[in-house]
Amino acid sequence: MSQDESPPKVAFALSGGGSLGAVQVGMIRALYERGIHPDLVVGTSAGAINASYIASHPPSLDTANALAEIWKRLSTLDVFPFRPVRATLALTGLRNYLVSSQALRQLIEEHLPIGRLEDADVPLVVIATDLMSGEELELSQGPAVDAVLASASIPGVFPPVRWGDRVLVDGGVSNNTPLMPAVTAGAERVYVLPTGMACGLRQPPRGSLGVLMQSLSLLVMQRLIVEVELLQERTQIIVLPPPCPIETAPVDFGDGPQLMARGHEAAQRYLDRLDAGDVEAPLRLRLHSHYGDH
């Protein structure tokens, strides 16, 4: 790069994926270790939680380590405090959600030091979905906790979030991997941080939440493939590969340390290849049989 050439504007685009968001923590660490810092952060669902954290803290290894400590302490009940009575009410139509979002709200409030999205140190965009119209919303102003909670509110699992005269649900419904918003915001280089959507499970997920989230996760990589093909001539796009295969269901928060370590290792290997000038492998959906084929 010549002395009079300014560095490219860098964006991080973080996808949703429930508990698999731990993978992104390892990826963030690998990027920070190389001095790669974002000028814009865009996130959906679990990715919105991670995105809001790094956008409101210095881009340092201390921040990556602090985020890792949060994920290490999480359990499934911390996010999905299931109550049979509430589930019965939901199934009978008396409530529109299975799980209260109060625990998730408290978790976000505890670790998010900004009151409004526009207060973030790095420009932050959170993706949510208008439940009534299906419209994808790019939230960059307004109450930060409400925005992040809305982005992570899985329809039918958590209650929708009121946002003015709108009713919002999980951003993954409209855009689980927010590559396009990063490009349209002017990013010249986008690092895409998926979770585990490129891989299938060896065994069927357990429980209704596991089936729901795994089924949705199998759809999102196809959209990412299409968007990368459409936008790669316009913007440099670097998709960090998630570890593959991942056998953890997106509702199981017990494997956070392992997922973070694998995400870090996979990102390190890939970034090393890029530094060495290796040609990027084409993005493809990688599914594995239940018989252990890799």
C-alpha cells in the first residue's frame, strides 16, 4: 500500500446462531491478534450481542478475553429459562412465546455499557425483523438493549419487542448474515463471522428448540453463498470458516470454551493462508452424513 493510499474501511458482519455465537469470540480474538479492527460492526441475533459488545469496547485482546469470560459462564438456563406452565399457555394460544426474555435482557443490560446504539465507540448496526411486514430493519439509533434484544428474539420462543409502533423479532428471519448492510454502508473490506451454519449435525438435535434452530441454520448459508457471489466484485469479502463439523445444538450453551477455541484455531489457519497469498477456497455449504463422513 502506498503512503498516500488510505487503509480500506473494514466491517465485521456477525451472523446469528444461538449458542454457536461462541465461535465468533474465537474469530474476533484471531482478528485482533493481527491488528484487524473494524470501522463498522453489523450483527444479527447472537451476532448482534457480540457485535454490540465489541463496538462498545476497545478493539483489544482484553476485550476479546472479557467477552470470552462471559460466554464461558453462560448456561442454557441463563438464556432459555424454560417453564412448563408458560409453554402450556403458549401452546394453547394464551401467550405468544415459550420462554421469558427477562433473563436475556438482564444479561445484555449487565454487559452492554451504552444506553443507545449511536453511543457505541465504533458505528454499530443491529438487524431485526418487523413481525407484521417481514421487513428487514437496520437499527443504528435508539435504545441499545431493546435493539439487541429484538435482534435475538426468536419468533415463538421469546416475546416480540416493541419498537415505536413496530413489533420486532429475530433479525435472522430476514437476514441472518448481514453482509449486504455492511457493503451498502460503504465498507471496502468485510470480514464475515459465521457461527456453525455451514455444517450439519451428525445426530438429530434434541427438543423442539434444537430442531427449530438447526432447521433455520441450514437455510442461511445458501443466502450467504448467493450474496457473496453478487457482491464480491464490489467489495472484498473474507468469510472466516466456522469449525466443521459442529455437533453442538444452537441451544446448548455448555460447549462455549470448546467452540471459542475451535473458532480461534479455524480463523487463525485461514488468515495464515490469506497472509501467505493462498487463493481463497470457494464458499460452499458443507453438510455431513450421520455416519461421520467429513
